[in-house]
Amino acid sequence: LTEKQATSRLVSVAQQVEQRETLAIQYTIELRTMLRDMPVRDEIREFLFKTWAEVLALSAVRDGPQHADTITFKRTAADLVWAASAKPHRSDRALVIQSLPGLLQRLRQGLALMGIAAAAQDAQIKVLTDTLADAFLSKTASIPQAHIEAMAKRLANLEDFIGDATLGDMPLNADNIEMMLGIDASSIHVIADNGAPVDEAMVAWAQELQRGTWFTLDHNGSSAQVQYAWQSQRKQLHLFAATDGSSYLIQLRRLAAYLQSGLLVPQDEEGLTLRATRDALAKLDANPERLLD
């Protein structure tokens, strides 16, 4: 089962899901760091942290972090911050008016990439445009252009600044599966972390499961025979393939909870390979002539 084309395809998707979730967290952390000392309105902060970080992550996974579209989306974040800052000078206000149509178009492109419907796009864009309009009348401090340029440059090379130390627990969204490659996710059961307490020893066990091992999985009241097919590079995502063609993508701590509660039980403690070897040796002992075939 671990070598089947469908399973290999899902492994590829799962890797991209993990990569996207990881990047979304990284982009959010980086944006929070860059905006920490900037006078940026709450509406803009919330949009960048909760929505635009996801746009950047999805674009980076689909097309690459240095693809022209991804770089454009990164620059859009910096342009939005500048456009929403106070504009005490007439020349700055004129520049915003001139650049606004292009900025809004890029924002809509990013929202469309996320699969956000037109009506929902309109609602988000209205919040942003209201904030931009208010910035024209604001008496608060403006953001120096040098800060904006530094932010844009850092975003463009984000991957050079981020390390594993910034990563926290990754949320797993079932909708990401279908969005990533446009595949039918009806046969994929996504079992995400739910915050339930679990022994750290069980987490360690979950990280050391052997590929190819068979388990009995009890999920939502149904029992399935599944084979452990894959784990992600950071061991946050784990894939089990069932004989009926369905798959189970389980996040680490939820996997540990299933092991701890007996919802996931190894079928054979000695392992399939060891049992097959022992059976083969027994058959050869009983019928040595098999070696001559």
C-alpha cells in the first residue's frame, strides 16, 4: 500500500500541506516582528496576519518563494502598510490615489488564490478601503518609506531569515488538501490535533512508528485495517493507507492520543517483515527442496 500511486500522490499533497502550514506560521511571525514598532491600524494587522500570510504561503508552495507572483504578493503587503499609514503631505495622498487600483487588484488576486468567493472578497476589501480612506484624515505619525522598503526586502527574502526555532504547533485544515492540487479529497480522512492531553512518551512512540506496519484504526466508530505509509519531514503529519483505497492523515499529537487510548493498535507486535522471514525459514526447514526451484 505504501508504494501505490494514489498513496504516493497523497504523500506529495501532505508534504505540501505541511509546507504551506509551516510557511503561513513563519510569514505571520515575520510580519508581526516587522510591524511591532510601526503605527499600523488593527484592521491592517489582522488582515495581514490572518489572511495575507496564508496567501503568501500558498503562493510560495504552488509557484515557489521567488516566483514573480509570490514576490508581487510580498510587495503588496508592504504597499498596503504604507497606503494605510497617515498621509500628511498632498504628494503622498496623490500617490496613494494613483496606486490604489493596482493595489486593490493584487489584493483580490491573492484572495482569489485562496478560493475566497467574490462576496467575501468585497467584504474584506471594503474594510481595507475604509481604513485607507480614514488614513487620509489621520493625524497620527506616518511610516517612513525606508521602513517600508526594509519590510519589502525582508519579505522578499523571508526564507533566508526563518529557522525551525520559530515554529510552533501547526494547525491542520482539511480544506487545504483539496485546495493544494485540486484533487478529490473525499477518500482522505484528516484527523487534526484537538488539544486533548497526551503523554509525551506516546508522542515519542508516534514519531518512531515503522513504515509498513499494519494497525487496526477505530475512527468515528468504524474499524479499519491500515498500513503506516509515511511521515512528514518534521514528523508533524502521519499517513495511513487502508485496503479500501481510503487514507488517514493524522497530526502528531492526535496520533499519540489514538495510540494512548487504544484507538490505533498494532496488528502484529513482531512486525510483518520479521514474521514473513520466520515463516519462510520454517517452510524451508520443512521442505529444503524449495531452494532448487
